[in-house]
Amino acid sequence: MGLIKAIAGAVGGVLADQWKEYFYCDSLDSDTLMAKGQKRTSRRSSNRKGEDNIISNGAVIAVADGQCMMIVEQGKIVEFCAESGEFVWNSSTQPSIFAGSLGDSIGKTFREIGKRFTFGGSPASDQRVYYFNTKEIVGNKYGTVNPVPFRVVDTNIGLDVDISIRCNGEYSYKMINPMLFYTNVCGNVADRYDRSEIDSMLKTELLTALQPAMARISAMGVRYSALPGHTAELADALNAVLSSKWSETRGLAIASFGVNSVTASEEDETMIKTLQRTAVYRNTGMAGAALVDAQTEAMKAAASNENGAMMGFMGMNMAMQAGGTNAQTLFSMNNAQSQASGGQPAPKPGSWTCACGNTNTGKFCTECGGKKPADGWTCACGAINKGKFCSECGAKKPAGAPLYRCDKCGWEPEDPKNPPKFCPECGDVFNEEDVK
């Protein structure tokens, strides 16, 4: 009875598996990473007694957008397709009289019957179709439970300090190598593999990799408060850190990384703001201005002193003397620094520049003894005026630059509108007395 049952099972099974199969997969949602392909059968179908894990030669496999298909035979990947459309498998070890040459198919069918007979009527092979979700898996929330070290570099003030920050947001990942994912993560599942089975591990590894990724970003000079504007660089940095675990082992990669908020501890934020505020006073001009402002406030406070204004001013003077410096000293230092760096000091009120280039405040130049030029313009009659017409002769104010002639020797420059500072003949200084 056993032999008869084995023969009947082998013949019936092989004949039932002669029909071609049509495999498909419903839309894979964001929670499903891999699903086993379904064999389409309806009430009109005669292919209802075939084995579930048998794929006949000539079977059709449909691949939709955002999916890739993999055929596994005897636990080994034998076919892969990532292009959407219809895929026909003509390399199956299970024959079908409806595919290929009829004579060859019949011969292979009898050999398959004999093979199954030796296994008691059951097939000695296992063939499966798996579909993988290649769409972007979104909605993965993260948050740093413990503060993450972040290096703050501010070259403007010479700041280089490590602080601790907390951040939260969402990230998405994508399957870039389904073969690695099947081999190392979800091989030989019975029905489907959901993201919930691996998400906790991915989140833990991402938070572990966040620290070196933050170090890469801080090395670029990015402030921690500007991290939401550098999410692309942060995703690249995370992929670089996670490449050995995700890309090379599981076939996954970070697609995008979003940051909702980044906060430092109150102590660290206060320290950075204080350092940035006080760094302004490295400029002696700004330090002098701050000192003037502080002295003004001190004078106001002294005037309202409860023990009398005199006592308040005495205390203020003692504090100023103890400081060892004053605003005028700081302003002078700023002018000296500006001149040393090629800049010009701020002109003093009422100052004027002589033809020799020296800046003066008196009526005569301290370098060459030249007289301070009179304000206005000199008419041909010798009168000095400030209006548009001469107050003596009524002549109109000349347009453009004045014309010069040396009042000592009578030498005239080739370009009367741009005379030299000194006459090349007698060495006299050109001033308002040399205007024609």
C-alpha cells in the first residue's frame, strides 16, 4: 500500500505542478520590508493542488515599482530582478509540458515522477519567491536620551570648547542591497518580515553613530544651533560611520536625516554667550566705548548716592584710579593699532590735513609750519568767500579744482588742477596763496 500511495502521490503531484504559476505581491506598506510572493488562484483555476513551494518552468512573476523580486531555490538565491514589469522564469528545475519543447518536457516530467517516488511522493525541492520593499522607509523617530558631545569652534573669537547637546527628529532609510538583507537579516521567512523586528537595533546603532557624525560636522565649523540647516551633511556623515554595519552587512543606508531641535545645557549656552560678548572687547576701540558707557552709568549712580553725590564721586574716582586705564588710553591704542595695520585713525574734531600730509589741530602745521587753509574759496581779486559769488567783485565761484602757480618763483605745474605738495623750483609749499 505504501508503494502504491507513493506512486500515486508522485504522479499526482507532478501532474498538478505542470500548470504555470503567476506570482505577485500586493503593495508593500512602510511597515513591511520583505514578503513572500503569492500564487494567484481563483475559482476558475485548475491549479489548486500544486505544491506551494514549487515554481514550474515558464512561471510568470510580476514586479511592481518600489519592489524587487528574488527567487530562492533550496535555500540559495538563484534569480534576482529589480526592474518593474513581467519576469518569466525559464530556468526552473521543475518541468512543465506547457513550456519549452514538448518532448523534452515529457522526458523531464517522467524523471521528476521517479525522483518524487523515491521521496514517498513528495517533491525533493523548495522554491520560493520573495519581494523586497525598496521604497524609502520614513517615520523613524529618534531622540538623544543622554547628551551628545559637540565641539564648538569659533575662529572669530578663538573659541574651541566641547559642550553637550541634545537633539531629536526623524530619519528615513532605504534598502540598497536586498541580497545582503536576505542573507544576513531575514533569510527563509515563512510569510513576511516587518520593520518592527529591526527598528530598535537600527535606532540604537544610529544614536551610537551620532557622536562621531557630530564630530565630523563640528570639524566643518558648523555651529550646533545651525545643525537643522545641515541635515544633508549630517546624513552623509552618518552613512560614513554606519557603512560597515548597515551598508556592507544589512544592505541599508540612511536616506534622509531630519533635526527638529538642538539644545545645549543652560550652563554651556551661558558660557558661550559670555565668551562671545567679552571677545568684542579685544578691540580696544570697543573696549574704550564700553568703558565710557560704564563711566556714564557710574556717574548717574554716583549722583543718586544715598550718602551724597560727593561720596559717590569719590568712590567712582577711586575705582577709576584702581583700574589703571582710561577711555582715552584705549582710544589712542586703537588708533595706533589702526595705523600699524595700514588703516587711518579716526580724525579728531576740528582737525585739518596739511599739504605735507600731517594732521593738525592748530593754525599752523607742526611739521612744515604751513598755515591752516581758510575755509571757502579764493577769488581772483584775493577775497576769500564761502558762497557762490565773490563778496568783493561779484565774480562767480570757479568750477572744478583750483589752478595753482607758485607765489614765490612763478612756476606753474603741467597739470594745474593736480599740483605737487612742494614747488620743484624753490621748494615752497603749495597752499591757498598759490591759487591763481
